[in-house]
Amino acid sequence: MISREKVIEAVKNMPQEFSIDDLMDKLLLLNKIEIGLYQSKNGETFTTEEAKKMIEEWSK
């Protein structure tokens, strides 16, 4: 989950005028980064070899 502080910071860093779509894109990216950091911290990652094997299976 993304924190309120990070959302506020993201809005502060947006240009004076922006679309809702631009804001949503920024928030979705920040949320995905937070999820990735959480997964990495908790060992929920794959080795390069595991990832290559998964890609091979998906490509069939």
C-alpha cells in the first residue's frame, strides 16, 4: 500500500495543471514500486534463471 505522505508528495511534484490520468499513472507507478520493494524485502523474488524458465513457458 502507498502511504498518504507519498501521495501528497506526488501531487506536490506534479505540474501546476495536470490531468487525472497523469496523476493516476503516477500513483499506480508509485504503488507498484512499493509492492516490489515489499516483495523484495520479504524474499518474494525470483532468480534470473527462474525468470528465464517462466518466460520460456509463457512463450510457448
